[in-house]
Amino acid sequence: MKRTKMVAVVAAAAMVGALASSGVAGARVRTDARGVTSDTITVGGLTDSQQPEAAAGAKAALDAANDSGGVNGRKFDYLGGNDDKGDVSQSLALGKKLVQQDGVLAVVPVVTPAGASAAQFFEQQKVPFFGWGINTGFYDNQYGFGFTGALFPPAPTDAGATWGALIDQLLKANGDPKGAKGKSAAVITDDNDSGKAGAVVIGASAKYAGMKVPYQKSSVPAPPATVGDYSPYVNDIMTANNGKPVDVAFLVLAFANVLGLSKALLAAGFTGVLTNAVAYDSRVVGATKGQTVFPQFSVPESAPDNANMQKVVDTLEKYLPSDQAITQGVLAGYFSADFFVKAVKRAGKNLTPQSLQKAAAKMTYQIKDVVGPTPYPDGFKYGTPCGSLVQSDGTAYSVAVKYACFTNISVKTLKPIPQK
């Protein structure tokens, strides 16, 4: 290299360094790591139309981290969520955009049942992603970090005993000394990969609690498809127990299908326990009167007796938009981003996708009495067997069963699975 060219290169480098150290606006020194500069960390999310507010929950956690000074001199530049509309091909396209065009360090949160293909793409490109493991792409994916682990293996061999155990506690609290033992249950899910895996997992949970499961099907069209007539599914559930209704109906469905099918079941005279995993939302509390919802974490209604949950509520109320309620989606986004921030801290100053992955893969994510513990690397293959039950009285939710942890079980043998 000629001396004049070398001098120019050295001078340019010195100028960049001087600009960065002097605090000149817009001066950012890029590292070799995608999405990382000397003072910023770029991330973006992937959600679906059922819970797009997960992005708001993630932003609240990242804003709180920024206001606390960021991590190792860097603050988070959040590009917002990307709604895949529940469409698998759109989810993959949005995932590719986040990596190839937006250049994110990580994808936060990933909260979509349609995200399995995107999750596989992230692994191929070595892009860490943090979210709610409600699609099969989290399973055995070394770059996928669910705050409650990998919930849905493509071919389920294990299950969390949680939901069935919580229903058992609910029945006992309501005066039935036998609880779930001997009760009949129906498990109905959307007709997609997550639903098919969920049917097996939730069916095993019900059986482990002592229920018989005469009806276990993945038969309801998943969004973006719509269901005009729920009567065939209602008839199945109302006659599944030797021509009679089952005692417990597990609706492992998307938000719209939960509302549609539960309304139709109640209109048909269903009087058993009607339970789902998505309808914890103040906007529909009237429509879910008498129903129970299974969140895999504590909820704001537990805050008066749960100091750690109160801290989460306080943060969300400070940073969420004034018109945004604290929904299950918001909480899922918040926990996803909280896990991510803690992993960034663990990764240290030399932040790269690889160092972030390495750090997260050895962590146990937990907010005591709120969510977790979710240990990694076990979390790549197992879901966290914890949760609570909330119930609607038509005007508000209340905690029906407090947050607790149980065990993971073998789908085939229904015996507990030893974990580290």
C-alpha cells in the first residue's frame, strides 16, 4: 500500500474513533457483530394477530433497561413487532427481513404459533431468538430460548403435568375431594402443528391428573381461517362421555376459536369446567364469565400478595402506552425481553450472536413466584411445568389457583421425567 493511501486510512480510522469518543450525534462505531455497535443493540420482534401486544410488553422491558443505563454502555434500539397474521409463509418472510434487511442481533419476542419455519431459519443463520415456545420451532433449537422452554415438540414424547394438576386443585378447592380423579375430559385444538402437538401434551397432562380422555382431536381450522359454525365440535364434546358431556373441556385454541367455541358450548348447556390458555384479557372478561384460563406465569391479580409480580406490574404500568392493558400477550413479550436482557448482561462486553447464544444456553431464567425456573440446556427440549389458573366472574379475573410448579412426564408411560 502506498504511503499516502495508508495515511488516509489511518486518518479515517482516527476520525471515526474521535467522533465516537466525543459524542458527536450519529457517530456509531460498528463492530463485526450483526446488530451491535459501540452504543446500540438492534432487535425486532415476530408476533401474530392474536397477541400483537407482545411487542409492547417487550418494548416496556427494553425501555426500562435503557432508562437504567443499558447494558455495558449499549442501549437497545427496538424495531417493534412484526405481525405474521398467523400465516406460516408470512412469518418466514418477516423473519428473513429482520435478519437480512434490518440486521438484528436477536429476535425479541417470538410469540406466534406460525413461527416454526422462521425459527428454523434463525437457527440456520445463527440468530438467537427469545419468546414463548408455542411453536414447534423452539424444540431442540440451540438458538431458540423460550421463557417457559420448548413447549411443543414436533413428535411429543414428554408433557408438563401442570394444566391437569391445576384443574385437580381447582376441583378440590371447589369442594370435590376427589378432584380430577375419575373425571372425563375433552381436548380440542386447532388443526396446525402446534395444535397437534398440544393435543397430545394436554391429553397426557389430563390423564396424569387422573382423568379419562375420550375426546382428543386437532380439528378446528386455525387462523387466518375462520369458523362459521362450531356446532359439530359442540356436539362432539357434549356427547363424548358415553353420550354425555365431559366434565372438563380443554380448549387449546387460538383466541378467536376459544371465544367462538366456548360461547357455543355454554349456549348448548355445558356446565363442566371450561378452560383455555389464551383468554386472559380484560377486553373479553365479560365473554369468558365462569371460565378458567391457564397462564404459564403469575398475573397482575396476584400482585397484592406477590412482591415480584408487583414489580413487573409497576414496570409495565410505567412504560406501556396508556391505552394498553396488561394482557397475557403483554406479559409474554415482557418475559421474553427480560430473559434477553439478562442474557445480554451474561454475554459481556464482547457481544455477538454467538456469545449471546452461549450465555443463554447456560442460564436458568426465572422471576421467583412469577415465571420459571426454566433451566438451559434442558429448556431446549422440555417445557417448564409451572403455571396458575385465573377465573372470570364476568367483570374481573381472580386467581383461582396460585402459581405453582409440578413435573414433566412421559407421554407414553405417564411417569415423571428426571431433569437436571
